[in-house]
Amino acid sequence: MTAKPRIVLSSDHSAIELRQAIAAHITERGWEAVDIGPMTPESTHYPEHGKAAAQRVVSGDCQLGIILCGTGQGIMMAANKVPGIRCGVCMDTFSARMIRQHNDANILSIGARVVGEGLALDIVDAYLDAEFEGGRHATRVAMIED
Ligand code: RB5
């Protein structure tokens, strides 16, 4: 990937601070962060935010996404209901690199109540710095899409 992709970020109420820290980190690194909120801490529903981020990606407005809820699990499940989305929860840098290299994941999900900010930023870097390897992995990704 030559041009830096636009990256949509969304979360539920449990992950606002971490989401904003990730957005700032991404921007500092020269990527374009599109933070679609929520911006205020009232309790909210993670499926809505997972769907909103997923729609930004499948529409082509953004090329990648980073979504968060308390565990990263619920919002990941919601995002994966949108056809064309391949989203995985990552709590370690190895998995974050591999979901890009092997699974061509277009959204990364993180649990804000599971990992601290330092690890979360490393996970984001591992995900964004990796590239899809294609080849036999493209065959398998196509099977997922089927
Ligand atoms: C919200 O309390 C919590 O359930 C949510 O952030 C997430 O962990 C769900 O998967």
C-alpha cells in the first residue's frame, strides 16, 4: 500500500480515552485518523458504533478501521456482520501483525478494559505497519468472502 490509508476509529463509552489516544498517535505518525466518536461519556451501544465504522470501510471512505469496546469482542462481532468486513480482536502485537499479513483484516478491534495504553499503541503500530502477503492467503480470504 503506497498512500497512507484513512483510518476510521469508533468505540462505545468504555473506550473513549483510549480511542482518542490512538487517534492522536495515528495522526502523529502521519496517518489520517477519522474519529467518528462518540465524544461524550454517556452509556451507549457498541453494535451501533461497530456498524458505523464498518460502513465507512465498505463504502471506501476509509481503507482501514480501529474499533474498541470494553473487551473488543462485542464491537468486533457487530462489525463482522457487515459484508466485506474482516475484523479481529487483538490483545498482542503478533496477532495484530498476522491479521493484516494473513487475513487482510480491514478492521482491528481492541479491548480497552483488557490492555493498557502502551500495549494498545504497540498493537496499533503492528497492525498498521504490516501488509497483506497475498498468495495462498488471498485464496483463503476469498473463501471467507464466499
Ligand atoms: C459495556 O459495558 C461492555 O459490555 C462493552 O464495552 C463490551 O465489552 C462488549 O463486548
